[in-house]
Amino acid sequence: MQLIFEKGRKGRRGFKIQKSDVPVKASIPDNLKRKTDNGLPEVSELDVVRHFTSLANKNFCVDTNFYPLGSCTMKYNPKFTEAVAALPGFRDLHPLLPQLSGGGILTQGALELLYRMEQLLCEITGMDAFTMQPLAGAHGELTGTMIIAAYHCSKGNKKRYILVPDSSHGTNPASAAIAGYEVVVIPSDNTGVMDINEYKRHLTDKVAGVMLTCPNTLGIFNPSIKEICDMAHSVDALVYYDGANLNAILGKLRPGDVGFDIVHLNLHKTFATPHGGGGPGAGPVGVKEHLSKYLPISKVVLRTDGTFFLDYHYPESIGYIAPFYGNFEVIVRAYAYILLLGREGLMDVAEKAVLNANYVKEKLKKYYKLPYDRKCMHECVFSAEWQKEKGVSALDIAKYLIDRGIHPPTIYFPLIVKEALMIEPTETENKETLDEFISAMIEAAKLAEKKPEKFADFPESTPVSRPDEVKAARDLNLRWCKK
Amino acid sequence: MNYTPHTEEEVKQMLSDIGLNSIDELFSDIPEELRPKSFNLPSGKSESEVVNHLRYLASRNSTSLVNFVGAGFYSHYIPSAVDAITSLPEFYTAYTPYQPEASQGWLQAIYEFQTAICNLTDMEVANASLYDGGTALYEACMMAMRINGRRKIVVDEGVNLIYWTMIQCYISNLSLDVVKVPVKEFGLDRDKFLDSMDEKTSAVVLQNPNFFGCIDDYSDIVEYAHKKGIIVIESVYPLSLGLLKTPGEMGVDIAVGEGQSLGIPLSFGGPYLGFMATRKEFVRKMPGRIVGKTLDRKGRDSYVMTLQAREQHIRREKATSNICSNEALCALRALVYLSLLGKEGLKELAQLNLDKAEFTRQQLEKIPQIKVFRDRPIFNEFPVILPERADVVVNKMIAKGFAAGFPLGRYYKGMEHNLLIAVTEQRTKEEIVKFAESMEAVLCS
């Protein structure tokens, strides 16, 4: 399909700029002017709408396809949250208004929303204070590891290492490295959780923190979680909860009760805000009381007269990690979602998410190798190793599923499972959809037995077949240029 | 329940298929003593109840002030087609295009976004977006250090102070040297700036228009920097590039910026759009996702995420950045916005901003108490010097229905009387005239 830059005609316009109503024609000195072509297309509004609608039609999405992409929690995004996020009172609000003298009173609704959201997230996680500022999960991790650093710095601790299990998300070690720490990877044991002996062996007084996902990326809950936290605290290391998988344990366990010191949440996962093709997300960070003084500034504070204001007076704060108060529009959606579901609704989310995942796991374990055959939480991780023996890889199975109209699971992650197929159905999928998926997976396994060579051609139903990724990396073509 | 479709019958059936008797058994791995000490959340509400509550909160925010506040974040008109396109569920309810065959629409859109950013900035390659202008600037500094291995960054004070504070926060645990060079007369102090650039300097950071709205040509700085092996990073206001000399024309190495002005609502601070563009030779040092064009098995054009070996999911602690989620939907907004405006529209819009700002300066100059700063050329924002504290004037102007500007004393010592005024195409002649009258009334009272 042609690019938008290849469409259009010289002189065609897509948007009418209003005529100037001021009697001034200003100019700038010639040496400060752009001399080059700005390279934008010349297309009509209809050209634009048709172009992007055609592009949209080439995507799988939650609204059109089952999307069991493990670790990403691709649940349904309720439509009413889009409507409330678009209210002009939120959407047209300048972020600097509350920082102007007399402007705070004109943003009370927005500040109250942030304040209430913090309270809700504290209760959901068992933490004592939250910042809404981190702009995505990984950004929350960075905030968290910087808080770990601030804590040790203020105590005069000389710490060097952050421990992460080998099943962790790649963002964990990457975030720890940016906060100035060396990363030590702890292997998993044969039950799929962090090897406790290896953990003890590496847990020296040089360890600044431990980053854990719970349940972990295998979808397994580690029953020794409290012991792990207690041991970390015994060497004055902080324990970080990666909230990517909170969906599984809403109302069933609160990280704060167990001993975690810092958590981040992914509002775009647990609280159903749309993933937008890769973002925006939001990654609020919660801490226990003893760390609240390190949270980023500003903070929304409730005055005794019932009004809200932005407080910047936290001298030990790590500072500004975002320009303002977080991805506010995303926070509005998540806030509305939490209020609609309420206490019982959120617990129901966890229950049905775990039910769906276990159902899929039980139905498929005869057909795919299940490296850790135990109860799972919100997701289950299979291996395509049996199929691989016939020459059919996890990637091949993924491509087969595309032809069946199903977005594939996450593949080749977590790294500790060979040929991993990481399936997260989420709670919003009905039994018929799960059964259809299970049938497709079983048929894929059978086809791999009988006609493994067929897989090389999948997918066949999509606008393109498998792109040549080696060529893409070798002959870099990262933008269109006029011929 | 609300979005869970399971009937009681189905739950029983599914549990039985799993070999369990109750939902509770699904959670038996969680020891009793670890169960929540409390979970005191309000009971669920109906959609209409929640919507009413949110409407109430929204109504307690004023959007009726006539806005002259910019300071890096501007109210521009957003064509309806931008919202229509980004509201297509095939865009907004999809995720990162990990499976290219099922995501060609998104991948092509990102490739087009990269092209639009390259064209706008006159740079060779761009990434698929970063969180915001501030994190893009920080990432550019880290990237420069990967390129030349040096550990000192020199930042002009004309760079948005929010971004300066963000950079300081991010590097606090890394042994880096960051130097800020004070501005002179609201612009770059060239002598001091050149003096601060030495063999240890990895990168210099500039902004155009700078925080005070003043515009410049940094070609001379670039030339000097390149002689010393220093990377030049420029933060730009993308809409101004309809008119202003581009990073590419100046020879800049890394161009970054906040894309909010390109069809993204102010939304009380986010989501916004960080963008980054650079030279082709540095592409492997660049953070964030990148989409490339290739061929499928039948020789058809197709698009994939490429150079992923830079990224955290492959490289983990050795990655160029920890970024995973980006701001793809905001990038799409910017792409649709730029496509609608088109080649001529962008120029016209930039000119309109320039004209309205100039008209506003002329109106304010008629007021004897106001000194309008004229020593440097501007785009759509400019400082004025008031006879009293600017924050006090702003406070009085709010009562008259105006957000009169950003009081520079909030960020800069010694600038307590200075007000930074932004004028976009949204401000009408009538509003501007009334604004000047109100300013005069406030200053005379």
C-alpha cells in the first residue's frame, strides 16, 4: 500500500487554516528561516481518513480478535472510559495552570482525581503512598530503582547490586542499570520460582534491592514470597514489586502486606486502559511510609479546608521524573474503571483471569509441553519443544494462529523456557472464545505431527507473508525518500 | 459481573474441567497468612454513576480562561479527523506490533511517522517515539555518551527548566558532569557557552525557540562542537519548523522535542510525545523502537520492528534504554495532524502564530508600564518585563478571565517581574486586544 507521502497532488489541502484576523505580517531574519522543503504530503481530508482507515484494517486488535499476548494483559477496554477521558474539563486543561498563583482553585477536579486515585491504589496494593507520575511501567521501574538508590544514599549504605530472577522482564535489569546498579541474575529452580538457595548465596550486604514479579512471568505464584522479602530486609535491601501481573491477585494478595517496599503498576494492563499500539501507558509507583519522602515531586495534598494543592516541599525527593503529573488521560480512564468495578468487581477480575488461564492450561497440556506443571495464575507458559522436534517452532505456531484470526501469545519469553508460548487469556474472554483458541492450538499440534512442512507458509491470510527481518536489519530503510 | 462474561454454569464446568471444586482453590498457592489485611474499596457503580462523578470532577476545572500560557506546552486547534482516526479500535486497542503480519497498518504508520519527523527536522533517521520531550532530551544525552564515550554535558539555560530538572534527576546515580550555562538577555551567551565546551564534553544541549521564546541559529556552535568531537543536541518546537531553520540545516547531531503541539491535547500534562531524530551513522546508538521497510516472501513491501538487539527485551541490562511502552498513539496523532496540515498548511500555521504574537507585542507595547523584550527575534512566545511581580499580575488577570502567561520568577531567580506570554493561532484579535486592555487595567490599579 502506498505511503501517505506518495499520495496527493501539489496544491491539495487537507485542513483549512483560518485567515489571519490581525493587521500584522511579521517576519523573521532570513538566516533563521527554513530553506528546505518540509516534506509533508499534499492530501485532502478524505485522502487522510481513507489512508489511515485502510491501515487500521490491517491490524489485529482487542476489539476484533482474541489477543492472548502473555504479560501484556490485553483485556477489553471499556468504551465509557474513552468518553470520560475526552471531557473538555480534563482534555483542554493546561498542566501549568495549578502552578500559577490563583490557578490551583481552577483545577480542583483534576487534583482531586489524582488524590483519590492515589488513595485507591494504596488500598489495592497495601502501600502507604503513591506517585502518579511515571509514564509507563519501565518508567515506574526506573523511578523505583532511583528511590532504592536515594534510600541507601541517605543511610550512607555502600550498595552495588540489584538481584533479579532469570524469568524477569527485560526492563527490570535495564532499569536497575540506569539507576547505577550492577545486575545479578538469580536462576529459577525446577518448580519455576526463584531458586531460594541461589538467592541466599547472592544476598550479601552489598545488595541494594531485589526486583520481583509476582506472580512471575511463568504465571506462577511463589509461596515463599514473604520469606524472600524478610531475608532481603535482614541485609537492608529493599524489595521491588513489578506490578505487570497484578491482574492475577487483585483482592487476593497485596504486595504491601507481604513486605514489598516499592511497587509499580501498569494501568494499561491491570486497569484496562488501551495499549494504543505500544503506548501510552502509565506506571504509578507506590511505596511504604519510610520511603514516601523520596517520591518524585510534586505531590497532591489535601488541605484542611477540603481543597487540594500541589506540594513541592520534599527536600529528599528524587526530583522530577516527568514534566507534570503523569499520563493524566490514562489515569482518568483507570480511575473510572476502578470505580465502576469496585471491590467485588476487582476481585472478580482476578478470579476470572486465573480461571481462564487454568482452563486453557488444562486443555492444552496433553498437546504441548508444560515445563512447570502446577497451578498457574493469570497466564500459562507452554513450550513448543515437542513440535520443534518435527521442525515446527513457537514462531510457526504463532503464524498459524494468525491465519485462524487469533493474535498469537507472547513467544520466546520468558527466556528460561525454550520455544516459549506465553498465554494470557484475561478475564474478559468468554468460554466460547477460549474453546475456539484451544481447538486452534490442538489442530496446530496435530498438523505439526502430520504435516510440519505446511507451517513454513503461514500466515497466508494476511496482507503480507513473513517479512524478511534479516534484510530489514541489513539494508536499513527507516524512512521514505522522494525518488 | 461487569466485563467478565462467565455464567455460573460455565464457571462450574470450567472448574470441573480443571479438576477443582471452587474458585478459592485456584488461589491455594497463596498462603492464608499472606491474604490482604484489608481491601476496603467502594462497591462497584453503574456506568452512569461513574460518568456523572467524572463529569462533576471535570466541571471543577476551568477551561474558560483565555490562555496565554505556553512554556513548552501549547494550545493549538486539533482537527476532528485526528480524533476520528486515533479512535479507531484497530489502532487504539492493539499493542506493540510484535507480529508484523497482523500489524502492518501500525507498522506502516510508524514508518510514516519516522518519515514525517525526519522531513520536519531535516534529519536522516527517527525512532517510533519516547515518553515526552524531557525524557527524549535525557535519552539523547545518554546516547551522546554512548557515541563518544565522554561524560560531560553542557546545557544552555534556554532549555526548558522542567527538562533540565528532569535530566538532573535521571543522572543523579551516574557519575556524570552536567554544566548549565546561564543565558544572556534571554538568549545563548555564546562566549561563555563556547568556553564551557572542552575535550571532556560529550554533548551540548540547545533549544529553539528557547524557553523564553527567542529563536537563534546554532550553526556556529555546531561547527565548533564538531571540531572538538562534541555531539550537538537540539530540542525543537515541531510546529515552529514550518518556518524556522531546522536542526538538519544547522548540522545538529540529535534532534529531539515535545510533539504535543502536533495534534495532542494538553490533558493536564499527558500523554505527550517525545520524538528523536539523528544521523544514520548513529542509528544503532538510538533508544526506542524503530520500524524498517523490507520485503515479504512474495517480494511485497512490508514493515517490521528492526534493530531490536539494542532494546531491553533482548539486551536486558546492556540495552540502550529501558523503554518498552512508548507513545505510539500520540505519534499517530502527530502523523495524522501533519498529513492534514500538509506542506503549505504547516507554513501558514507557523506564520499565523508569528503574526499573532507580533500583534500581541504591539498591543502590549502601547502600555507604558510594560517593557516588551525586543532584542531577539521570537516565534510565538516572548518575555515582557512588568513593573511589579509577574505572579501577582497573573493572579489578578485570572479574575479577569485570562491565563496571562508564565511568571518566569517561578523558575528563575531575578526574573520575578518577567512574564512569558504565548500566543497561538487560537487567540483572536478581539481576545488579544481585550487581554492588553486588562493588563493595562491591572497594572494601573
